[in-house]
Amino acid sequence: NSPLSGKHLMITAGPTREAIDPVRYLSNHSSGKMGYALAQAALALGAKVTLVSGPVTLSAPRGCQLIKVSSAQQMQDAVMQHVQACDVFIGCAAVADFRVAEQAEQKLKKQQDEDEMILRLVKNPDILASVAALENPPFTLGFAAETQNVADYAKGKLARKRLNMIAANDVSDHKIGFNSEHNALTLFWNGGELALPVNDKLTLAHQLLGVVAQQLEK
Ligand code: C5P
């Protein structure tokens, strides 16, 4: 009997794109590799997997339900539409914190007499926190990518977003994290923590989901 058999996991992955006009956007360097590794590991552990993915160049593991989105708002809509049926929600996407306040309908043109332009940004919804705030939330796991005070910031997020678990990584270490094949994580939950040293992302995904499965049993 596989540790996650009968469980339905939803995983968000990749970056989001926030349109400025029909040809330009704001985004970030997330590759989606950690989220896709989690989807692959969850399938191998017997789970049903819904992968809500921003634009990435990876192909989805065979057997998962893939929902492709572009913006944070689209990701939020897709998550909220399907998450009620899930036992576990893992927010692995690097959601853009802000979107452009007013998307231009036509391509913005350079003004010959102006050397600067100002874009007004507004805050995007926090998808992970909205899932955790549902009346009957699934087991929620978030990621915290930090460059300093990793443990303190991660524990702060665990409490503030009311999560069951958080996986923290140090993105100032350029050998691991974003776009890398490798990562290292420290897991924090209420009453426990566990360091998962540098490894390839698929191995880490298996280790992480092993801990999630243990916590689900409790
Ligand atoms: O607050 P911060 O962006 O560092 O939190 C990171 C965690 O929250 C990640 O798990 C990320 O997927 C999730 N998140 C989200 N929606 C946002 C911002 C972050 O789901 N708008």
C-alpha cells in the first residue's frame, strides 16, 4: 500500500506572468522543476495529482491532471475551482507578488520626449493563504525562498499563513534552488523540523512527501 494512495494532491508550480500590455509581462526566474518533481513523486507514491502550472518548458509527468495558467489571478481561479476535492495542497509556484494595475489593451508606445515611465502595481491574492483559510482546508504546505534568516522567516510564514508545513530553502546559495537540478530544504511544522540536505529535486520531493504522508496519518 503506497503512502499516498487514495489521496488527491494539488500542486502549483512555475512562475506567473503579469501582463503589461499585449506583448509584455512581468515575471520571475522560476523553472517549475521543484513543483514538477513533486507531481512526479506524488504519482509514484500512489496519489492522484492536479498540477496547476504557470508557463514553463517542462512536460507534465504522465498521469497527472495538468491545468495551465498564466497570471496569478488565473492560478487562483483554477486552484479555488478544484481544491475542495483535495487532501493536500502544495504551493510551489513563484507567484508574482504584484500585477500591473491597468493592463493596456494596445501595445504601449515610447514617448519621444519622456525618458522614464511609471507602472502602477497592485498586490496579487495570496493563493496559499486563501487555501489555508478555507473552512475545511486540505493539508497545506508552502515554500519559503529566502536569502537570510531562513528559519525565522519560514516559521513566520508558517504561522501567518496558517499552514500545516513549510519547506524553506536558501536561494542566496546559487548552487541550489531556482533553475538548478538540486535543492536543499528545511521543513518546519508545528512541533517539529527536519533538514533535507542537498539532493536532486526528485529525491527531495520523495523525502518531503514521505514527511507529509506521516503528518497526514496523525
Ligand atoms: O510570502 P511568500 O511569497 O514568500 O510565500 C511563498 C509561498 O506562498 C509559496 O508556497 C508560494 O507558492 C505561496 N504564494 C502564493 N500566492 C502568492 C504568493 C505566494 O500561493 N501570491
